[in-house]
Amino acid sequence: MIAHLNGTVAGVSPDGAVIDVGGVGLRVQCTPDTLASLKPGEHARVATALVVREDSLTLFGFGSDDERNIFELLQTASGIGPRLALAMLAVHSPDALRRAVATEDLNALTMVPGIGNKGAQRIVLELRDRLGAPGDFAAGVAVPARQGAPSWRDQVQSGLTNLGWSARDAELAVAAVEAESGDGQPPDVATALRAALRKLSQR
């Protein structure tokens, strides 16, 4: 089990990053929120989960140990694989997921592409006693704040297309979020992604 990577960010792409650890570049797939915190050339600590399949070894990276732990717990529910677990964490923070499961907020859970009403009910049934209550867990050590990153529009649009939305739908959702911001200040990438997903779920 590879619990974390501690090294230099060698590169960032729309769906992952490469962390140089002792001269070895390890690729990790991340949520848009985690990717927004990584800057090439800077040091970062990324909590990780290794998913082993017959034909692949895939490393997933997270901004905190808590996020990684939730990722692993989500996969204990029927029908939740690593891709869907990552999508859930792209839409909701760990505490937001705990809150949604604890309060049986099916609307929040079905905001995630790939989760329907029956799937949300199953998640609540199987995980409500396992995720814990919101605020019970420390956030862990986050990766450093990113500066000079690609624009929030590019990151959100890439995040939406990686979650299965078409490029056209992603572009329209980003435009709608930008139109609503109104103050001229760039929004937080994770907040903008969740707002865009709300727009898409209403269509």
C-alpha cells in the first residue's frame, strides 16, 4: 500500500499529476480540487490509494488523508468503483458526503454523474454508519496552494469532461457559472465545479 507521495510536482494534466519521488515519476489521478493545489516545480505531499486490477495499477491522489479514507470507504458500497468514488469527491467534500449520507440527502448524491436515485438510496443504506459525522475528522495535511495555474474555467471544464459530460455541455455550464459570479473575481475551482454540476443536473 502506497499511503502518500512526498516529492516535487513534475507535471499536471486535466485528470492527474506526476510527482517526482527520488527520481521516479509517479502518476496519480486526482480530483480537480486536488489538481488546483498542485504547481509544477513545487514540493507537495499527496495522500494516495493504490487500486490493483488484473491489467493495471492505478494510483489516486488526494489533498488530505481524510479525503483518501473516504475514497476507500465509498468503494465498499455496492456498485461504487474507484472512478465513481473519485467523481463523488470531485462534486462533494468529505464532510459534504458525510452530511448527505447522514441526512439521506438523495438530491445531493444524485448530483454526481453516474448516480441515480436507487444508487443514492443504496449508498445511504450501506454507508450511513461507516462514514462518521461531519466535522469528526481532521482535514489532514493539504498540498500547497497553487499559483500561476491554468484558469479556473479550463480546470472546471476539464473536470466536467473527465466526469463524463460533453465538451459543449461543460462549456455552457462554465459560462453560466461565470455569468452568475458577477463580481469579477475568479471563483474557487472546487466551488465553481460544484456550481457547474448543479447547473447540469437541472437540465
